Amino acid sequence: MIKLDNVVATYTTQRGHVNAVDGVDLEIPDSMILGIAGESGCGKSTLMKVIYGDTGFPLDLSAGSVNYGFDNDRGQPVTSKNIQKEWFKRISYIPQSSMSSLNPVVRIRHQFTDYPATSKNKAETLEQVRTFIQKLGLPPEAIDAYPHQLSGGMRQRIMVAMATFQQPEIILADEPTTALDVVVQKDILMLLMELQKEMKNTIIFVSHDMGVHYQLTDRMMIMYAAKAVEYADTADIFREPLHPYTLMLTNSLPTIGDDRARAGLPGSPPSLWEPPVGCRFAPRCPLATDLCRTVEPQLAQHRPGRFSACHYAESVPQLKETIGHAPRLSDVARDPAKLFADVESALKLDEALELATKVEEPAR
């Protein structure tokens, strides 16, 4: 089991220090696929770097720890301080962009024998690589190509092959389907699922695409403004979220037969330089009260296996049919008065539209 204990990850910049991950506690059971979701800038990729042990300047693990649930060759527990020695043997990483990760002037076969640490000679390794990439749907001659000679999907399969060749216990996949078309994206997701079933390893998968999480993951953690706001089984996340932000994310997905338009979320995430007091989602939350604006909610268990950082977690499911949705188009067509059920909802919509259309005048 991977255990994150009050992890704080800090970037050092010319302006000062900023926490990109702030106080994340998490336990990830073995042999499961965990999804991490949230909008851009919420801390997903930074958290992956921390778990991988890639915390060189300007990123620093300024507080907390990561424990991986296994020992190294010396019988010492592996933590975030010594995990780098286990790269590719026990833990591996699939980055976002295959083209920027592969050396453009080196053939794949050379990168394959250099990338994973191996005690076998190169001839044996290359023969095993050819066999392995065929299992992943690649022709064996692909290892003789340069990266630019392969399609985007083939390059991404090469990255998956490099990360899984030694069957590590933990695989970190940071948006591995970014910039791929839908068909290739599905192929990569199916490939990851098949490998996980075969190897019985733990995959931590980052994506802002909730539909991808629904297809692939067993459990999910939702992040907002460097904080973990919900953690639960993926089925529960989609069926009955216990945090307003999660509810808005899941309601943004279109469903067959639902003719309601999707309403945007007013406002913007808070600045991590000066995060608000209390709940960081409060300025955008329809449930926010004075309690939310003054007391920060902690990620706590509200039901078995269900964790939420919301003072009113049990009230969130009641909003499932309204929050994040505009009125049904068919209802409005029959009765335009339904566009505003009452004065309060009309005012809220006006405020949302004003926020959404407000353009800041550029400085002169």
C-alpha cells in the first residue's frame, strides 16, 4: 500500500515559495488503478512527481512523506527519500508527451536498453523487447526506428512498453493519452487495463478527462487548488458525489437522452500565492456559508470508503439534478418561465453570466 502523509510540495520561484500540493493524505491499496482528476493547475502532475521522487529544484517535498509498502535490497523501507534507486525496477513513469520524452536522434532500441536498468546483456534484452512490444500491438521492427518515424499512438505505446517492461509494482501515468485521437486514446487505455490485470500492479493515472476515469479507474481522488477534496470508488464518485466541485465535474459530462445544456462554473480557482481562508472552493460553491469561509474542511470519512473535504458533504447528493445544469431545453421551449424558477435563481444566473463575460481591461 502506498501511503501519503500530509504531503506538501513547494516550488521556489523569483516571487517566492508556493505550495502546489498542500497537505495531501492518501492511502492507495495494492493492485488497483487510482485516478487523480481536477482542472489544470490543481496539483495533479506535481503530486505525481512527488510520488515518483522527482523533486529536484525548483520543486521540493517541504513537508510530509511518501511510503511505498516495500523494502529495498538492503531491507530498508522505501520512502520518497530513496525511491529514485527503484526507478523502473519497482516504480516507473509514463509522461504526457512521447515526442518530448524520447530522444529524437537516437533509435528506439538504444533508448530501450538504456532506459530501464537491466543486468542482462543487450542482445538478450533486445530480443525480449521485440517479443514484449509485439504483445503491445507494435511490430518488432519498431525498435529500429527513430521517434519521428512512428505515429503518435506508436510512440505512446513505446513509452508504455518502456514503463512496463520490467513489470514494476507501481506505474505512474501522467495524462498518457493527451493529444491522441479518440480511437488511439481508447487503444492506450485498453492496453493499460490489460497490463494491469496481467501484472497485478498499482497504476496511478492522472487526467482532467472524467470520461477517461470512468472507463479506466477503480478509485478516484479529486483535487482542487492544491488540495484533495474527495476520495472514493469511481462508481460512487459518478453516482453520488459528496463534494460540490466533484458534482460539477461529473455533471459536465453529457449523457444519452439528457437534453439539458451544461452550465459553466462561474469564477476561477483561487491563487495559490494567496489562497482564501476556509474552504478554497467556497467563492464558487452554491452551498457555501460563513462556516465554509472561515473554517477549512478536512478530508474526512463520511461513509465507508467515502472521503470528502466539505462541511455539508451529506447535502451534496440532493443537488445532483440541479447543480451544473442549465434548464432542460425542452421544458424552456414549452414554458419559457421555467428558465427562472424563482427570483433567487434568476439573480444567481445573472451573477454567473456577469462573471463569465467580465473581461479585465489590459494594463497600459
